[in-house]
Amino acid sequence: MCEYVTKKYLSTVFPDVQLSDYDRQLITRYFKCSCFGLTIDWIKAGMKDEYIEDMHRILQQSKGVADLIIKNCIESQQ
């Protein structure tokens, strides 16, 4: 599920970005593992509603990270 969500996100938000297969796989793995880790932590915490607020806050604080990673990949290919 986390891999599907990650791939869908990247293809929707960055549809025209040309990345090497290697970079695309690395980026997918990074975000998949982040998503999986947050989900597992939430489950271990008893799936409490207040944890969802924490997850929203983490996502707010991570705004722009995907853009930066994509930008760095493109720049390193040139």
C-alpha cells in the first residue's frame, strides 16, 4: 500500500520530471519507508486520534522535501 501511494503521488505531482530509473527507485523507497514507518508507529501507539494530528504536523513540516529531492536528482544528472 505504501509503495502504491508513493508511486501515485510522484507520478501525479511530478508527471513531467525525467529521472533515471535508479533515482526514481531510490526516491520511491525513501518515501515508501517514511510512510510505512509512520503507519507502523501509529498502529503501535494504539491508532489513537491524536497521533493523526502529529502525523499532519510532520507532513506540514516536511513540505517541500519531495521538491528538493527531485531538484537535487535533476541537478546531479546534468
